[in-house]
Amino acid sequence: MIAFQVDDMACGHCVSTITKAVKAVDQGASVKADLASHRVEIELTESDAQELRNAIQEAGYTPVPMAANAAPAATPNRSGSCCG
């Protein structure tokens, strides 16, 4: 599993957009997003972390790789998403 801190993920639309971007690269991936912590966890099947990071960036977000068990960042920065 890989995890990203995506501080500009601010709503359900953002989650949907990120999920679609991930699935476009890795159709079998399992995506779990937590809006409160701005964290996205992905179980890979066909791709690697860099491909997924690039897909999320191309969708307009700023994913920051993090350890799967790391604590989320304290303050979200909402600048590049559909909401901000």
C-alpha cells in the first residue's frame, strides 16, 4: 500500500476525481480517501507509486508521498483543487 497527503483534496468531487485518475492508471487499484485528514491510500495492482502520483498531479492535485502508517499533516492547504 502507498499513501499520499493531498491537502488540496477538499470535497467528494475531489475524491471522485482522484479515484478516477488512479483507476485510469491502475484499474484494479483499491482507493481509500479520508477527507478529514486529506489522506489517500492506494493498494496497487498494475502500477507503481510514481505513476499514481503523476496521475493525481495531472488531475490537478498535489500528492505528497508518505509512509502508510504516518500521521496526517495538521493544516490543509487548499489551493489547487476544484474547491479552492
